[in-house]
Amino acid sequence: MNSALTRLAGLRRAAPAALLLSLLTACGGGGSDVGDQKDAKPVAVAQAIGSSSTVSGTVPARSGSDILLTGKESDGIDDPILRFQWRQIDNSGVNVELIERTRSTKLITVPQVAQATDLQFELTVIDSDNVSATDTVTVNAVPAPDANVFLEQDAAVDPGSNQYQLVVGVEPGETTNSNFSLDVETVVEWLDRTGSRQSLVLETRRIEGTWPDGVTGEDDIVSAAFNPRYLFSLPEVDMDEINKRFEGPGDRDLRIEQRDIDSAQVFMRFALDRFDNNARLVLLFNDGSTREIVTTALGETDSGPISGDELKTWAGQESGITAANYYALIEAPETLSEWLQASGFGDTPREQEGVAHAIYLNNFDLGFGRDMYLRVDEDCGNVYSYVGNYPSLDTALQNLNNFATVVMEYSPLDNGCGDDKIVKFLVYVPDETTGEQVLVNSMNFDGRGEKFVPGVCTVCHGGAANDLSGLDLDTIAALGDNERLALADLNASFMPWDLDSFLFADTDPAITADRAIISDADRERFSRNAQEEDFKAMNQGALHTYLGNPERFAPSIELVHGWYGREDCSSSEPDTQAQLTPGASFDGSFVQCGWRDEPQLYDDTFARYCRACHTQLDAIEFDETNFDTSAEFLDSAELDSTVFRKGTMPLARLTYDRFWTAFDGGTRAVDALGAARNVTPTDTGLPFPAISALPTIPDGGQVVVLDGSASAFADRFNWTIAADAGCAT
């Protein structure tokens, strides 16, 4: 059972409206016949946001990408635009679902295609005088199958961690003589725009199953080979699945907004409808743990609603429960305004002394426009940063459609001046009813589903989230300082700012292709050169967080110092110089000392697609997988598993797409890596079969179950018997 995925919050800019004022004058009985003047026609502007190449004309986008089709730049000229109508008009034969974000904006998920395919969309705008205009935009869909395990460390290593099995077991001691019927219902509940609770049945499923005649139920339900198993995916909230049902004028208040995402929950319900033998329903999770949910011998036939948070917690995965516990440990402020005040940011941080500020597009990671701020508290040594995330660089420059603000700080638990500083993560989203940004437990950073704090951050910032599933808020409130610190410490890292992986106001093709998008003054102000010193101050702040534990952060220290002209390959000890080289500018051509024998592979593959996250790993605990030498990289067994066998790396979707496709028309990075390791890469996202048998050495006449549930990326299973003639029946 595959759950759909939440999409990023969309654009929320109202269409521009023009006011026409006619002045009538009378002089000596004469008049002005203005009524004969023609009404000006509106101007339709169709754009596609989500690709860094362009926003109009033909926009390239990889399969699985989220693209926003927007008419936000359309102009009513004389009259306000009242209606925006989008439709697909190409003859590709590939149908694309258009999901409303705002009046002027639709979201599409680029479908999987076998070859590059043009998908054309037409925008019609209609003004208050019923005068219309049209424009078109084309999305060139580029094939890019993927494993769909982004921003989840566990799933990258073991894709089955996002699944669980339902075992339908015959009651221990009873001898079977029957079939059974099982109903599975999936329901989502949420708070709508008015604060009222709504619910929606997403799916109902009927399962007809059998037990072999004459077998006797065993005490260990899961190990009994004759008990049927059914594979499910852990449920996800799907905002689009909800909102696409409420696009009519009278239904819009029933929609869910990003600010209320924590109120949304998917519930699973399992009910035995027909059974002659008593039965038990047991959930089996990927780590081998189990949870019994129905025992008919006790009069139970229905599990009742089981929340997605409960299922994730039982499966050992992060959930809304664990995220809320993490926030309680670090005493996270409920609003961004509260955090800004507590962290020393004033009302106008762009002009505030001691605050580094830059706006750029993260071009090799998540693909967002970013409005970044950082300050170092010189008195206590704490570091505070926050970044507003936008669909594109031009929306960031115009401060339009911020969908999330991510906070990072390096400070003690009490935010004071102590020595026990840790890195903390918080996520805020806009609440349009109050104008505030409010704390949320999860974010959909890449269009592939809600991921929970802090694991969604540590997946690239190093470290790992501690298991907080067994806690509640009362228990946390009673913890001592040392206990809280141990649970809140993620061993995470500030990532340094690699200017070569960004696009700027003077280099982003989506902006340089249309000079009317931003002013020449902003194009200069937010160019790479103009922001060089602010980025250096940010990297200085990141370096400050490393020096408290230089052995753990040795590769990051080497990298930051190397970018600014300070390198020493003669020593194996971390460089503890506290200041970046005065007067030095960023130099992205620096090659880490352990890579001097493979500079081409370093520049073309490791630095672009792997370094950002792997360098943040603990250099003591993960010395062999932080890849600070070419030998570690080329000899890595993990690389064989996650890249060449399963295709689950890189972990960020945009980075993944660019690693696995020839996005710039050149050689795929994965092919270059394969050549260096003498390996031929397979296609990504293909089923990866894994079979086990119970029992492995059966007696004659004994039932044997072949189990393929550990297979990766498998939705359906088809079994055949392959044996010498006469050996199998």
C-alpha cells in the first residue's frame, strides 16, 4: 500500500490589480466622450518555477520533480484579473494532474517518462470585464527514476525501514479449517482553515486470505510459516490528496494549510470481517519488533484507528511524537519572533551590526531560494542562524512566498554562556491568519513527504537523532540537566557555505534570462562578489562551532581553512587556527589533502555530490565514511551498497537527480564514479529482490513459506517455481 507524498507549500501572491480613474470635465457646456475608449486587454504570463534553468518558454524538469505553474506575473492592465485557468494542451499522451495552490498557481509532479517529453500548459486569465488573454509554458520532462528514500538515513541503507507487515495468525492451539476476510481502511484527519476538524476516507481495501487446512496455530504467530503476511508502507500525510478535493469556491475553507500540518494525522484500521477460526492480527516491523492489535478470542475483531505517529513510533522511526519531544528538550520557542528576540536579532537584521546576510539559490542540494542570516554572540560564543526558504531565487529576492524558516543554533540548552554547547534545529512556517511563523514538527523539503525534526536535518548535518519515542512531556520536564543534554545532543554540524554550489542574482539563468524580474540595483547587491564578505563571515561562524571539538570536525576545519588559502598537508592534526586568513577570498579550487591523487574525481564527483554531507560525519566515529581521502571513497563497501546496488544515494532529491542524469549534457557523475571503481551502474529505483524461507530445512510434507517482504522498491510480487523436472509440484 503506497502512501502519497506531501508537497511544498505553494505561492500565495495575489494577482495584481489596476485601478482606472476617468475624469469628466465640463467647460462652456462641452464634454468629453470617454465612453468610446476601448478596454485594454489583460496580459497573461505563464511561468514554471522549480527549475534553475528558466521560468518561461521551455523549462527542463526531471521526473518526480515538483513544478509550480504560476500566473503571478500576469497583469490586468485596466481591470483586475478575476480568474486564472490552467490546462494541459500537448499531445504527448502523458496526463498530468494539476493541483491548485492559489488562484493563480497549480502544482504538477513531473511524471515518469521513458524519454524526454514536452508537456505544454496553457494559462488563460480573465478580467472583470470578461476580457481574456492566454500564454503557454512547456515543461520538458527528463527521465530520472529514483529510489524515493530521500532525507532518510535509515531508508537509504535499508529501504524496508519504511514498511511493515501485517501477519494474520490462527489462534495458538486451534486447528485451521477456514478462510478469512480482512478490511483495511485509511483515513486522514486535519484542522481546516476555520479550525474545524475534518476527516476523509483515503482508501478501503478488502483482503481475502486462507490458512492451510489442518495446521495447528503456534504460540509464535510471526514465526509460524503458514500465517499469511501483507506488506504496507508507513502512512504519510498528503496535503495535496486532501486539498485537491476542495478547490470549488464553496469548499476552500475545508483545505489544510502548512501551518496546521501538525494537526493532520493518517489513521489505519484493521478489521476481521469473516473467520471460522479465532485469529490474531500482529504487526511486524523491519527491526523484528511486533505489536499485537487484534485477538478475536478476547472478543476483538477491530483494531480501532491506529495513528501514523503510533505506527512510526512502533517501527522505530521519527514521528510527530518524537519531534515534539525533541522541541521540549531544547525548549523551542513557539514562534520565530520569540526565537529572534531570544537570539539577539533586531527588527532589521539586514542592517544590524555583526549579522552576516546573503540571498542565493542552493543549486546542488534542495534547489531553494534562501535568505540567510547568521550572528556570533561574542560574549558567550554562541552562534545563531536562520534561513527563509523560497520556491526560487527571484521569490527570495522579492520576499514572496516564504514556505519555511529553518533555525540552527550552537548554544547550551538554556541558551546561556555555558561550555556544553550543542547544535539545535527548529522549523517555522507562516501562519497567514496572524502574520507569525509558528513551530512545526515536520517539513516536506523535497516534495517527497513530511520528514520530522531533527532527523530531516541530521541526515546531512551529521550526527543522529536519539530515540525519543518512549518519552512524554511530563517525563521530559522531570529530567535533570545532564539527562536532557544527553538526549538533545545530536552531535550535528553547521555546514559550511560552498559558494561554487550556489546561484546568485547575477548568475541564475532564471533571472538573467529576464532582466525585468529584479532591479539592476538588486542584481548587483545580491551578486556573488557583493556578498563575498558576508559568506566569509558565515564560514567564520561555522568554523567557530567546530573548534570546540577539532578532532570530530577535522575534515570540515580543513575544508573551510583551505577555501580561504590556509592549508597544511604536512600535519595530521586539525588546524585549530581560530580565524580565517585575513584578506583571503573564497577559492573553490581547493582540494583536500587526502584527495590530491584524484583531483578530477574530487572536483567532478565528490565535491559536487557527496562532500557536503559526508564531511559533516563524525571524523572519529565515521572515519571510513566521511571520505576525507580518495582511498576511503574508492574502497568503500557502503558505496557499493547504496549507490551501485540500491541506488539510494545521494540523499537529497535535487543532488540525486543531477548525480544520476546528464543534466548539463555531459557524462553522468555516476558513470564517472563507476569507471573509477570499475563498476557498471544499474538503473535506479528498480526492484531489488530478497528472499527468505521458513523453515529453511523442511521435513517432508511440511509447509514452507517463501518471504519476499525484505525486497526493496517492490509493490507487487509474482512467484514462480524454478526446479529440475520432477522436483517441484
